[in-house]
Amino acid sequence: MTHRKPHLPVKHCEVCGRPFAWRKKWEKVWAEVRYCSDLCRRQARATRRAPGQN
């Protein structure tokens, strides 16, 4: 039995701009989800860092 999930909410990643859909593990924190992956989350943190702090 296969079913599709066409009516899930979609957001766009703040780093790469790609759309990503709601996932069950994000059910309670969907309002705070901003990135599509851990890689984008790390890239966002790297760009927020002040210059000279390594």
C-alpha cells in the first residue's frame, strides 16, 4: 500500500533556498525549523561567526 503526501507544509531553506517538506520528527518544532539539512545549518553558523574568530 503506497500513499502520497501531497498536502504537507513546505518551507524554503534560508541558506540554499531549496524547498523542504514537513517531517514527523519536526512535528513539535516546525515553527523553528529554518534549514533543510545539517550541512546548511553548519554553513549558516559559519557565516554568522565574527571575522577573526577561528
